[in-house]
Amino acid sequence: MINRESLFENVLYLGVLQIFSYVFALFVYAYLVQIIGTEKCGLIFFVFSFIQYFIILCDYGFDLSATREIAINRHNKNNLSNIFSSVMVIKTIFLLLSFFILSVFFLIDRFEKDKMLFLSSFGMVISSALFPVWFFQGMEKMKYIPFFKITSQILFFTFIFIFVKRDSDFVYIPVLSSLCYLFFAILSLYFVFKKFKVKFYIPKYKSIKKQFVYSSEFFLSKVSLSLCSNTNTLCLGFVSGDMIVGLYVSAEKIYTALKSLWMPIHNAFFPYMTKTKDIKLYRKILKYGILLNTLICILVYQYAEVIIKFFFGTQMLQSVEILRIFSIIQFVTIPSIMLGYPLLGTTGGNKGCKIVNRSILASTLFYSMGLFALYMNSQLNMYSVTYLILLTEVFLFLYRFVYVIKYKFLKNENNYKDLCNETSSV
């Protein structure tokens, strides 16, 4: 039986992971800026942003769909093995497809000249596909996730400080990242087999198809999210060059670190709310979360220049205005995230999930149209794309907020039944 004690324990474990991962990564990025320079940092993150699309493809939304399936079937060993095997088979197929697509992109000069960087970075796609975060989340055994991820990150960061000593050493970064994360991804699979007695086998086609179809809407929403988070970096890399990418990523890294502090609540709440529909606890967390987030946003906006100087030095002062815009984005993003899968996606049943997924698809269409307009009017720069993210996040929040108000989710714990029973199309 899921209880609040296990929920808070999972939030704590994931919180430790998020704080370590993103805050430490921020310091590593600051170190790299000083050693290899802004331009080469921009190139590395241009490559990483492109590779991220393959990670999203191989994930195929399983961090949401499979987490939910595992949470429901956690006490049935046969079902667990079937779900695990089906998901891993699909991931393997997508992994092979990803490598083929990457090979095709080498026909383009922009990718051909940095071919080795892309190839060495592909190890991150393999490690991400193998690492079963979704399984641990569904089993509500989040304490294992920090062990594997933090250990791999410590190893990676240690190697960075050992091997990256001059600007020409930037080529080692994707290699070290791939090797470290791949090792612990394989170790985590061994742990799944031994600790949870899960067996891997080639499941029936029907089982594979079921997981594929069920996760398709989740996948579309994840692809949509990646468009907003990765496409800016890619577009700036093509239009403005690696230097601008470095400036933009510097501010974005701080924003990502701040946003990540809230993800443990989101990730732990999703399986918890799936089983309990504990709206009373949700309201408390949402209330105090918004208050704390508001305070953080005000402080970041006010001291943006001090923050940029502290992490990156005076050479990155052009990032100050970008960071201020991101602090406003943070103010909107956190409530929007909490209204998504933790609320609509659980208490609203399948229709609630469709609302969340369609809200993401609609906001992506909004973003894509805006990005196209900026490009056609030669206004695509690091300031305009950041403002576009702000407008997109406001649109996403309002989309979800309308349904929360319509079905009175925050007032009555039983109103979600109305949505589940509604026959009209969302």
C-alpha cells in the first residue's frame, strides 16, 4: 500500500539526485567555460542538444506510461517481466533506428565536420535507453536511482577535471560522458534482475504492440517538450554560431538547475497520485510550492548579474538579461508542471492524460509558429527565442488551468469522476 511516508521518502531520494545532478553540473559547466571557452562549450551543447532528440525517441514516453504500468502491476512478477521485456525490446529497436538516422545526417556538412563528436556522444543515447528509471519509479524504489546516477556523475566529473586541462581537450567530454553513464546503466539492469527477480525475454507481438500504442500519446508530448527545450539551442547554433549558443546555454543551465529542484515532487507524485488520488495533500504542496517558487524567481531576477558573474565570470554578462527572462519563465512553469501529470494526468484518468498531452501538443504548435515567424522576419536571436519560450509556457499554463477550473479539481476530491465518465471528446 502506497502511503505518504513512502512518498516523502521518494521525494527526498529524488531531491538529492536532482540537487547533486544539476547544481554540480552547473559548476562543471562553469569550469568548462573557463578551460575550453564559450565557443567550444557552445559546440558541445549544440551536439548534446541534437543527441537529445534520439534520447527522447528511445525513451518513447516510457518514463510516464511504463511508470504507470509498473505502479499498477508491481505485485505481479509475471506482468512486471512482460512489461519490462516489451519496453526494452521497443527501446532497442528505436536505438538501432536512431543510429541509422544519425548516419544519414552526416551527409550534411554541419554534422560531417564534427562527426566524431556526434558518434562519441551517441553512447549517452545507449545508456539512457538501457537505464530503467521508469521501472524504479513505478516500483517506488527511488532510492536506487540516486545511487546509480550520482555515482556515475561523480566518476564523470572526476574524469573531466583530470583529462580536460586545455581547450583542445574538449573532444574528451562526450567520450567520458558516454562511458561513465553506460557503465552504470548496465549495472542498474543487473540490479533489476537480481533484486526484483525480473526476467527478460522476447515477449509476444501483442504485448509489444500494447506498450507501443499505449505510450504513443506520451511520446508525442515528450517530443513536443523537447522541441521547446532543444530546438532553441539548435536554431541558434545554425543561425548565430557556437558563441551565441554558449551565452544562451549559460543562462539556461541556471534555469534548468532551478526547475530541476521541483522535479522530484513531480516524479514521486505521479505514481502516488495514480494510486491514491490524494487531492488534499496535493493542494498543500501546490500552495507552498508556488509561494517558494515565487520567492526564488524574485531573487534570481534581482541578482541575475551577481549569479552570472559567480558561475561564469564577466565574459558572460550578456547572459544576464536572458537569465532574468528565464526567472519569469520559472514563475509560470512550475505551477504548469504541477497541474499536468500529477493532477490532470492521474485524477482525470485516461481523459486527463489526453488533456495534458494535448496541452503540450497545442503549446508546441504555438511555439513552432512563433519560431517560424521569427526566422522568416530575421528576428531569431537568443533574446527573441527566450521570450518565445515565455509566451509558450504562459499558453501551456492557461490551457491546463482552464480544465482544472472547469472540473474543480482543487475543490472537490470526487470531481475527477465526472471527467472519467464524460463521453464527449476532450
